[in-house]
Amino acid sequence: MKLFDSFWRSLELNKRERSGMIVLAFILLAIIAAQSIRRQWVYEEESDPRLAMVLIPEPPEDLTILKEESYFPFNPNELADSGWLALGLSEHELQGLRNYMRSGARFQTREDLDRVYSIPDPWLERHADDLRFYPPEVPTVDVDVSDLASAETSMTTEQKPLLELNTADSIDLQELAGVGAYSARKVLRFRDALGGFASAEQLAEVWGLHPEVRTKLIAQVTIDSTLVKRIAIDTAGKRTIAAHPYISWKAAKALVNYRQHHGPFNQLEDIRGCLLVSDSLYRKIEPYLYLHDRRTHPSNGENRP
């Protein structure tokens, strides 16, 4: 006790200050003890394997919420939206695919999927080996051989009539086999710019029209060239002539200047005297021209005198 009393006296503290120091020491010891107990409890809790099993989250049932792209064999004609999303397509890309399929398109090869503009090429490369194209099941039907000839005759007589392309609208075109809204819009836009189709071969000039769609379309349409809107080449101005997609502004100016210097055209072939009218250009624009003062007027047109 004497040593303890001498320690307090050496600090030169009065009785109240010494009491405060003792209380503070007890508080510090209590805090240290509490921290030690807490660390020990947390360690035992984390090391308990039963608690560890509770803390591990369950995997989500909906695989489409995972950011990691999935890989599995699939038939693009039958895959649901959740499957496309699980394979890595975005909502926007899936919407473009569904719009394409609403036109009645079916996928038989990988090249068919290439025509869907919303599907990125890298995605198609990654999943090329997962594609599965199952042919549709065809029911077996017993047919009497004696009825084959009559059945073939009946199918021929009931064949759908050809569609006249210069009077068809978008709905008419989409009713044809293999033609969707996109292709119909492209064809009609080009037809209106031309003033009508003079031949079915001009479908090859429609920008963005797939060759397979063009082939199917040609087999189902007919062209009435008398419905083509023509330009009166002997009276029309530069702007009217240059409005045709086959004739450039430079060629239109040259035709008008040639007409002014050499007098009126007596026949359509006279325009070949213009240096900018080549043989190939003449063959292309000849169905769209007529002479206003000659008996070569179109049978239908707004350009008749």
C-alpha cells in the first residue's frame, strides 16, 4: 500500500483526479474485454459449417438474368424468347428477329439466319455449331395411284393467278410466298421512283432485295408495261427528266441542250445523237419516254397531251 500511495503522490494528483483515473482504467479494461469476446464469437460463427451453408446464395431459376452467355443446341424455329435471351441476344435484337419471323419466314440453314439484320455476325459465329434444323414432320397419306393424274390436273387448274406488279400494293405483295413487309416496301419504293416496271428483270435493281426473294417474286408476278408513266422527252424540262432514277442531272441537261440546238426530235432514237446517251442507257430509258407531238403516247399516263 505504501508503494501504491507513493505512486499517486509522485503524480501529484489529488483524490478526485485519482478516482477519475481509476474509473477510466476500468472503462478501458471493459472495452478491451468486450472486443475480445466479440472477435471470438464471430470466429466461431464463421467457422460453423452449418452457418456457411445458409450464407451461400441459391442460383437463380431464371437463367435469362445471368449476364454470362449460355450455349446449348437449339432449333431457331421453335426457341422461346427466354431461350434467345439466355443465348445472349438483347431485347432489341430479339424484337428484330420476331418482326422478321412474323412475315412467315422459316429457317432451314444458317444462311437463312444471316438475312436477319438484327442478329450480329459475332453471335452467329459463336452459336453456329449449336444450330439444329429439324425438317417438319410430314404425315404419311395413302394415295390411290389411279387418282394421281386427276389430282395433278386439279392442282394446276387451282394455281394462284399471277399478281400484276405495277398495280399491286404492300398487302398484295406480302401475300406472295417468301415476301415480307421489308421486301414489299423496297419493291414499291423503287417502282414508284421508276414510274412503274417495264420488265421483271428490273427487280434485280432493287437495293437490299435478297436474290432468293427476287427469284420467288418473279415467278409470282406479271408486268403490264402499258401502265408505265412516261416522260415527254421533246417538251419536258431538265428537272422533270432528271427526276427519273436512270437519268442523271448531267445527262438531262445534255438532252435539253441537244434538243434546243438540233430542233425537235422526230423519233425517240434521235436522242441517241446526244453524246451522253449511250446504247445501254437508251435501252434502259426508252420504255419511259415518248414524243408529245407524235402518235407514241402511253396508253394510261398522266403525261398525255
